[in-house]
Amino acid sequence: MNWDLLIQLLMNGLIIGCLYGVVAMCFVLIYKSTQIVNFAQGEFLLIGAWVCWWFLTTWELPFIVGFLFTLGFMTVFGIALQVIVLRPMIGEPIISVIMVTIGLSLFFQASMKWMFGVNVQPFPRVFDTQTVEFLGFQVQTAYIMSLVISLFIMVGFAWFFKTSKHGLAMRATAFDQQVAQSLGISVKNVFAMAWAISAVVSAVAGVVIGIVNGVSDTLAFIGIKVFPAVILGGLDSIIGAIVGGIIIGLLENFAEFTDSQWFHVGNLYTIAPFYVLVIILMIKPYGLFGTKDIERV
């Protein structure tokens, strides 16, 4: 048994799991504030990565400048998407809005293929050193950046929801929209802010993954891969999203290890999270930290 390989994969799984947790928080953020499951979340990663790549290759901007421009673009994009497409859907059945997000997912994928093609495009060189030694193991510099950014975002989310005026307004809206409106909170502005934050944070994840693997339409699949983490942690729990993301990240890499050592299935890395999704729905459908709804009839 190759213990060095196992530890290396689990370390990578922990770092990727933190990134999954960040994307899962975006799912939860939109669900808590609007009661909508955004099936276009993966496309937010794809759009953010392509926009940053375009800034770096076409305008030849330094990475930091292009990255900041990307965050600004995604802020405007998230607000515009909510105002133009989703705000007119307020009051419609939830399933109708979910179908709109599925339609947006297909539209964004097709648009990115039309604009940038279907081939994988590598990011320009961002770091002078591609790998660093961490606890005796070689880890890609982009993964270290990913871990630092993920922890920063998690701490930022905690501060935002506990102390900031807008964060408290978002929590109130998530608890009861009518009560929030009676307190003078603009629910429409909260919705727009939730989509903007979701777009920005997803773009950060997309850029990090794009630096490691290149940019292609496969980035959109991350949104589907993260969905088991959301269900595992609980669809309305920020803490659950973080825990679920880390568990899925570790599970993926452990599955890759067992597959390479014993099973030789070939795609166990990809399908393992969805086995977890099925099992958790059978055993604990509200997730590890989700709120159980009780309805009286």
C-alpha cells in the first residue's frame, strides 16, 4: 500500500474540498435567500474563468489586475442576471424558476463554446514556481492559493452574516421574506446581492481551477459535482456546505487511490460523490446540518 500516494491525494482532496465548500456556499446562499436551486452555478465558474483568461491573453493584463477586473465584471453580471431574467419570475412557481436556471445553464455553455471554442485553453503563467513543498509533499502553487482564498472567503462569509448590515438583512430575508419587508428590508436588493456574491465567489473558484487544469466547458461540471456536497451538508446550511465540500473532496481523492490500487474501475473518482448523494438522500434527506421541515396537514 502506497502511503505517500494516499497522503498526497488526501492533502489535495482537502484543498479541493475547501474550494468545493466555497462553491457549495453559493448554492446555499441563493437557496436561503430566494428558495431557488441554481443549476447554472457551474456556468458561473466557467464564465469567470473565461473572462479572466480573456483579460490576461487579449489585453495582456497582469494577473492581479485581470483577476480584479473579472470580479468586477461578475458582480455586474450577477446583478444584471437577477434583475433582467429572474426578478420578473418572482411570484411564479418554484419549479418554473428552476427550469429557467437550467435553461440559463444550457445557454451559457453554448455561448462560451461559440465565443471561445471547445478546446482547452491554458492560463498564462501566473506563478514563477509551479509547485511548492508542503509538509514534505509537492503541492501545486495554485492549490495553495486556492486554500488561502477559500479560508479567506469562509471567514468573510462568517463576518458578513454575523455583523454586517447587509448580511443581517439577508439572514432576515432567508428566515421570512414578508417579515423582512415589514422591517423595511428591500427583498429585491437582497436577491440581487445574493446572486452577485454567488457569481463573484464562483468566478474565484473557476479561475483557480482554470489555472491548474486550463479553461474549457468541463469547468461547468464542477457545479454538478458540488451538488452532492450541498445535499450532504444540508441545502440551507452554510456550515454544512463547507463540511460537505471537504468530505466530497476527500472522498473523491480516496476513491481515486482505491481505484488505482485495487478496483481499477477507471472512473470511480467521478462517480463516488453521486453514490454518496444517493445514500444521504436515503438515510438523511435533509443533510447533516439541514433544517427538517415539519408540515401540519
